[in-house]
Amino acid sequence: MIWGVSGNAAGELMNITFLLNGETVALCDVDPTRTVLDWLREERGLKGTKEGCNEGDCGACTIILTHESDSQKAASAVNACIMLLPQLQGKAVRTIEGVQSAQGDLHPIQNAVIEHHASQCGFCTPGIVNSLVAAHMRGATDHDDVLAGNLCRCTGYAPIIKAANAAQAENVPEWLADIPDNLNITPNSCAPENADELAEWYMNNPHATLVAGATDVGLWLTKKLVEPRQIGFLNRCTDLQQIIERENDIWIGSGVTIDQVQRAVKARYPGFSGMLRYFASTQIRATASLGGNIANGSPIADTPPILIALGARLSLRRGDKRRVILIEDFYIEYGRQNLQAGEFIEGIIIPHQPDGLKVYKISKRFDQDISSVLGALNIIEKDGKVQAARIAFGGMAGVPKRAKAVETALIGRDWNRQTVEDAQTVFSHDFIPLTDVRASAEYRIEVAQNMLLRVWLESHGQTVSVREVTP
Amino acid sequence: MSVKAPLPHDTAGLHVAGSARYIDDIPVPANCLHLAFGLSNEARGVITGADLSAVRAAPGVITVLKATDLPHENDVSAAAHDEPLLAQGEVFYHGQPIFLVVATSHLAARKAARLANITISKRPAIITIDEALSANSRFEGEALVWNNGDAETALNTAPRNVEGSIEIGGQEHFYLESQAALAQPQENGDMLINSSTQHPTEIQHKVAEALGKPMHSVRVESRRMGGGFGGKESQGNALAVACAVAASQTGQPCKMRYDRDDDMVITGKRHDFRINYRAGFTKDGKILGVEFVHYARCGWAADLSLPVADRAMLHADNAYYVPAMRIESHRLKTNTTSATAYRGFGGPQGMLGMERVMDHIAHELKLDPAELRQRNFYASQKDTGPKQRTHYNQKVTDFELHEMLERLTDTAQYAARKKAVSDWNANNDILKKGLAFSPLKFGISFTLSHLNQAGALVHIYQDGSVHLNHGGTEMGQGLNQKIAQVAASEFGLPMERIRITATDTAKVPNTSATAASSGSDLNGMAVKNACNKLKKRIIRILSNHWETTQSDVIFTDGMVQIGHHSMSFDAAARLAYESRVSLSATGFYRTPKLSWDRLKGRGRPFYYFAYGAAITEVVIDTLTGENRILRTDILHDAGTSLNPALDIGQVEGAYVQGAGWLTMEELVWDTSGRLQTHAPSTYKIPTCADRPDVFNVALWPGENRENTIYRSKAVGEPPFMLGISAFLALSDAIAACGEIYPALDAPATPERILKAVNRVRLG
């Protein structure tokens, strides 16, 4: 009889080394599909990390990840429930048990949570504390942003914010200093160390599922209960995590996390980075990769319409062969991408251009929600006329899709309300959206049309977002 | 005195350190087994085949149980005996448990549960309110009707009328800890159950039935829940019974916790309602009569639907004196999960019906909605005239909303902001603001009168430390802290001398659910009763010791003083012990003055009323329906608060939960009865940024006129209904887009708001 069956191993068993609450942990024969949450709770008996939803939406399982000192990533809050053990390779992890000192001194945030009555049932509290502790280490004080991935059903959040404000000026306790630089790591062949190794390995294992952040694949494991035949881990490929500003474009490695993208595009395309603030949650953005958001082919992924509107290209690699395609040509139809066996996205190339980009994400809830419609409208006006327009939408078709009829109706016309209203009438040429749990087809088309009007109003100085209104 | 002090939650220190233990955190023996249900994938049908061979053969599976394998009762219902643990021949909703997998791990059990080959011959499923009406599918045979006065004549003779209808969506509890239970076999066939439940006695009762044992063979412990909100009043029965049966058959400990999606699919939620209304009123807005028709979608089994629908009827007046009212309540039986208790227990739906009427009348007469409401309020408790009666004939003697409204409109600067909102709307075409006031009056007591009782067990040890138990359960509301404050105040002890441990059916028997906001009212009084018994015994000992009379005894600051004599409490305890006096006492309490006939709808179901008032300001985007709460001001009546910090926490949390119910929280079933919003990816509860930007919450400084524990008032459910003000503010913002009444339905998602905006703009 087997005790503690946790799924059949997907491919080879792995060797993983990391710091856990300050101590080195070296594991052999790790099932690559084992989640960090399951391991922490069932193997290590660290029960402070809670399972609330098992899909990265509630934050009860939030743990703190510290990266290698050369990775240019600060401490991150991440969801343990959809993170796989091999992703911890070479990192340092703090669970709630390691947030207080070995002598039992509480972190200033823990004290503030008590003093400000910021816990009621207490089940979300370890995750909330960890999100706030990680933010405190990074010096982040936009607590609404920090906590967008932590649900609390009891408090109404007001006391949690009071606690966060009260503790933000305190020093980071010295016992939290983790530097996972001198770990003795045994490489695993299914976790290549660079893009060349990955290319070779993937050619030999073309049926493997590639995992960067596991924020999507994690759900296949925890919810669909699928057992992938083999997993290839990208987290060790540091060359895929680079962002390179070049003369005519910016090159973003496919393994770059969304929060890094957010910072990288902030100066050139504030509309892009502004939207990424509402891409899932802090935890997911610290883990999910840009390449993953593109490659999974979802019609409701948030970055592809933006990248289409920016005319971005994908650099695809298969073995030693590379090809570059427009991202809009990557999406063939629902569930089908322009990608061959053994081929993967190496990088995303965004050409430099004047910024005319507006991005609007519509969902039932502002934070941590899947878009009903995401509109990326890149409209360049010159001398009162529309000089150029690249417009793309998510949630309006089986793939992220460009609105070519709308673009045609705009280009060369005077940039006025009449033009906008005329262009609104041709949306139905570009899109026949679906009705689903998030929104009806009628709502989707109306909101998409109204986004164009919103761009026009915004270009005339009107306040168009309820988020900008103060009491 | 520790009562009235704003002390933190008693286990806040454990919460922040991650060391507070929930069911899944309890250390278990290595041979503990894990359970998962196999679920129906049809909403209604006859099971024609169940091939479980692949399930049995799956890795880690120990055994698989079907209905026919159950040794005794196959029932986990609260009362009606209509809810089998495992489907017996037929299925009645999508997600109904059909078989039970017992395996060596949680994941192994979940994986195996999906391998069954169940064939179901489909039958026509009744999913919606309209389908239930056309099939006449209902509980109680027919609609329940209450008449007070002659509503029809009042409506026909009234100078003005409005009529309409509102759809009110249900709500998923989304307690952060999903349902969980652990059963550990004891010697002699007894069973120890740890359950995340608001109702340990019901768990004990159902487990005993399922094992064919008397209740004394089953002990249920509940230390804490990771949230309850009504969702753990009856919905934990299935897990506890499953664990007990499997533990009894295997002889091994058995644990079950629902994966979140399973939890959302299997368990009950708030009832969704449709309320039709017709109201007659004078030209200055005085209501003369109202007719309501309530349609409650109850799901496939009775569960608590009848008292929920009753409470909706009981709150159809909200805070207003209605001279003539008729309510017809339809309790519809559908092939959806059995709707259950949820904070407010039908009260919010009934109240929203009346607030819709008020809103509609104010719009019709172009009167200020707060002013109109005040005109219709019950008479103030200070009013010397004869007391007005509710539509169910209970006198309203403690009404304080006139004074609360005046205070709140003043502190929230209602009039000035009303003008500012109107100016904003005149100058902005795209973004519109709305401002709304809503009051609440909520009846406190279980409407099934016999439940209004509680017990306690208090021990003083020979070192003077105190240990106690009571019948209430801790789900985050801070009940144990409030109760400990009562005991500490009674004994004059510092808080650290009081310890409360897990709620345990072996310590306090025959408990009622911790529900109906009753936790501190009932259990606080029971503990006080026990403390008083013990104090009397100590006083007798000390009087003998000092040969003095028993007058003027004071328990304070850890000392007991009689006249000029004084002794530490600890020494007094020691003296009592050595004098061979029992230092253990039970306490008991029953709520007085109740009498209620639910079929006639007459009597006094409530001991008293709790009151509250809120003003909410919102902004909407008329291009997308996106919306946000900008500011909320609340004044809430918790009587003389036992702990103002915990009470304000209840108010803030309840408001956000109530606003979530009426805005972003949308449950969607497809036409075949499958719940499509079965995870937090699709079902959205408020996040941090959804709380009001400005959030002012104050407690009303009034004491309960009834003799409750330290004159406090219940606070768990009432403030939930303050969230109605957010919904009304959205309606107000939409109304600014044109002339006609928006007739907004709930939940007011961006899509519904945009639709209403378009309707109003078209006129």
C-alpha cells in the first residue's frame, strides 16, 4: 500500500535545493508535479500556509520568495498552491512560521495586525501577513495593489489597511535576510540552465509541457487533475529572463515575469504598464511569464491584444532555427497557435514607436479578475487626423484579434466624434463575440464600441475612469 | 471591567503566527484516510448504472461507498429527512454526492472520484423560478400568506401607486476555510468528530443517526471555523457523517475537506429571490398599503428554507410603519443546490424588497429619499403615543432610527453632498455619481422559539484560574473574547485568568446553532448565570470565614471584598476548594417574552430589534457600467457594546459583504442546472480595493431597552443589510441619466448597470 499518493510522477524525478525559513533543504527524487503547498503542509507539517482555493485566486497560501541576488528581483509574495517544487530551485522561501524570529519576536506587521483588529476568522491572515511582509521588504506601500490577490471575507479590509499603514515605516527585521546564493545545486536535465540547453532538450522531448510560472499549468494539476507526461521547467533559464533595450525595439525574454514587464514598459507605454497593475494579482504577476501568457493561446489573456496593438513580434526557436513572426499571426484559431513541435517562444520584440496606446480592461471586479473585454487601442493623431491605428481586443473572439474594419474606418479621417461614431458601427464586421459567464455578447460589443469613444473623450481631457474619481 | 473594552480577538496572536489550528491542521495518526465525493453531472435523473471499478482500482483507494453500503440512516438534512448523504436511485441537482471514495490521500481520493462511470437517465430539470412556478414545484404545498389590515382596499383607494419587480441574486458564502471534518474512532465504538461547524449538536445528532448509536456515543468538537456566515450551520453535516461512517467501517481516522470547487458546487448558498410589489401612498409619500409577492428559490431539499423565507416576510417592513400589508411567499423547489442559511437569513432579501418600494416612491414623487424614509419610520421610542405594531403584530417599542438618521445625515454631511452629487451629474455626461441612505431594523431571536436557549460550564480551579465552555462556536466574530470578557467582569479578574476551549458537545449539551446573531446574547447570559452561581458559593464561604453578612460583596481587580475584609480571588478559590465547595457550575439561559405563530404570522418572534443606518456614495461609468464605492458612513446600534473593536469589525466586514452581494457577486447556472461560477476565478467577492475609499463607522451610544447581557445588542447579521445603501446609490446614479425609474436588478454588475443606464437614457 502506498501512503500519501500525490500523483504519478511526470517524467524524471528531480533534485531540488532551496532555503526554507533560513535553513537549507536538499530534496532528492521530487515528483515534479508536487505543489509547494502540498509539500509544506503534508511533508513538512508547516500548517500555517493555508489552502483556500487551490487555484491562486485567494492568497491564503501566500509565501515569500527571495531570489538569487543577481536576479534583480526583490522579495516576492507568491501562491504556494499552484507553484511546483522544482520552481524553488535555488531560491529562498519564508512561510508564516519563518516570519517571526527564532526567539518568537513578531514582525512589526504581525503586531500591527493584532493591534488594529485586522484578523477575524484568521484563515486568510497568514497569507495577508506574508503579502504585507514581502511588500514591506520591497518598500511597496500601495497596499490595495499588494493585497489584490488576498481575499478576506470577514473584515471588509479596512483594519488590514490600517495595520499595513501603521507598520510600513518600521525596519525590516534582520532575521528575514535570506541570500540563496551559495546553495549547492544539482542540475536536472528537465530544467535546462539556458535557452540553448532548453532548445536541445525540447527537440528531444517535444511532447513535454513547458512550465515557467505554472500559474496556468498549476491549475491543470490542481483542478483538472491531469497528469502531464513530462514537464520542462524554464525557471533556470536566466537568459530568457532578460529585458534588452535596443536601438529600434525592446526585446523581452519569454521567461520575464509580468511584474518585470510592468516596470520595463512603464516609461514608453504607460497604458500597458497601467493595465498590468490589474493583471491578476501581485502574487501571479511575480510568477507568471509573458511568454506563458502568450503561448497558452487563451482568447482572454490580457497581454496579447496589447502586443498586437503595438505591432510586437515573436521570436520562435526550434533547435537552432529561429523565426520571427507578428504576434497577431501566432493565433490561428481557438486552441491553435502557430507553433511547431519542439518550438518555443524565445522572446517578444516590441518596436519603438510614439505612444498612442490606451488599454481598457473590463471585468466584474477591478482586481484579480478575468477580462470580459480587453481593448488595446493604439491611435496616432496628427494635425487633427488619424494617422495610424492598430486596435486589438481580447474576449471578443476565439483568439486575441485585431479590429481591422475599425482601423480602416479611422485611418485618414478627422479625429472627431463623428468619425468615432461612424467607426463604432463597423465593430460587428470585426467581431461576433460569445455570451458566457462573464458577460453577454451584446454587452461585449457595446463596451468595445464605447472604448473607442472613451479614447476620444480622454484625448479631449475628460475624466473617463471611475478609478480617478475621489469622494 | 473588561466588558466594553476594545480588546483584540482572543486568538489574534495565533492567527498572525499561522498557529491557529483549523480542522485540516490537526495532527492525525499516520493511517488517517481521506475522503472525496463522486458527484452527479446531471441536475435531475434516475441512476441506471454505477460502475465504480475504475474508482476502486485507482492508486491509494481503500474503499468506495454507495448509498446501499451505509449501515443506518442515509440522511444529512437539518430536519426534514429529505437529504440523503449519498444519492439513492435518483439525483436532484448537479453536484449531488453519489458515492464516497476513501483513500490514502486527499489528492488520491479526488482523482479516483472522477473515474466513475455513472449512467443517469435524465429527467426534466427545474432550474429557474419561472420553471418552478409553471411546474408548481414547491415546499409546504402552497404559498404562505400573511395579511395585516386590508392591503387591497388601501391600494385601491390610495392617491398614488407604484408597482414593479426586483430580481435578487443569491450569494456564495466563500468562507476562506472550505468545509472540513475529521472522525477518529474511539473505544467501545464511540466516535470523536472535529468539525468546522456552527452547529456541533446537529453534527452529533446526524452522526449518531448514521452510526445507529445514541447521541452519547458521539462527541463533537469545534475549536474555530475559518469563516461561517451561515454556510456552516447545516452544510457540514455531510462531511462529518461521511467521515464517521468511513471511520467506523475502516477503524481508521478519516478526514474530509472539500476542494473549493467541490464546496461551491455541493453546498447551499443564499436564496435568490424575485419580489413583486405594489404600494399605495399619499401625495406626500406616506405609505398606506403594500402587497408583496416573494418567490424564493430553495433548491432541491428543504434545509432551512422555510424559516429563511419566513424571515424575509418578517423583514418586509424594514423600518417603516405600513398600515396594511399582504405578503405571499412562494418557497420553490428546484433542481439546484439546496439554498441555506446566510448572514441575515432571508432578512436582507425581504428588506431589499421594501427599500426598493421606498426608492421607487421617492423617485415617483421626486422627494428626497432619506426624507421620505423618515416620514414612514415607526414612531420613536420617545414618542408618548400608543406604540405602533409591525405587520406581524409585534409592538415596536425601541425604535431609534429618527435620532440615528439625524446624527448620521449630520456627520456625513448628507445635504451638502447631495447637492454636490447633483452638481457633478449636471456637469458630467460619462461618469455619474449617486448617493443613498438606507436604514435597517433587524429582529433578534430565532423564529423557532425553542432554539432561544443556551448552556455554559464554568470551572474555577484551586489556583483561581477559570476555564469555561459555552454552546456557541467561534467563526471569527470574536464570540469567545466577548464571553471571556463577561466572565472576567463577573469575577473581577484580568482576562488572562479566563480560558475558553473548543466548543464540545461533551461539555455543554443540546446547543443551538451559533446563528441568528444570537451567540453572545444567549451564551453570554448562560455564562453569567454560571458565574453568579459560583460567586454565591464563594461569598457564602467568605462570609462564614469572616463571620460577616453577605451584603456589599465586590469582585474586582483580582480581589474579593466583603465590607472591610478583602482576599485575592485565587486565595478565595483555594479556601472554597479546601472547604469542600464545588467550584464548577453549569449556566443556562432562555430568552423571555417570545410567542410566535408562523402560519398566522402573528405574535412576538423577536426579543428586540437592532438598528443601523448607512449613507453610501458611488460613481458609475455610463460607457461600461464600471462602478466604485467612494464613501460610506455608518452608524450602527450594538446597544452597550461588549467590545466596540470587535463590533466595529463586524459592521465593516458585514457592509463590504453586503455590498458584494448586491454588486459584483454573481452566481450563474446554465440552463442544464450546472453552476458555472464554481471558483473564485469566476465568482468575485470584494477585494481590498473594493472597500469604500472613505469608510466611517461609528456605534450608536444607546443601551438595549431589554435586559440582555450588559444591555448589549446582537451584531453579527444586522450590518450586512447596510450594504443595501450601495445598491440604492448605484440606482441613484443611474437615475441621473434620465427621467424614468432605473428598476435595477441585483447583483448590479457592470453589465446590469449599463443595461439600466441605456433603459433610462432611452426613457
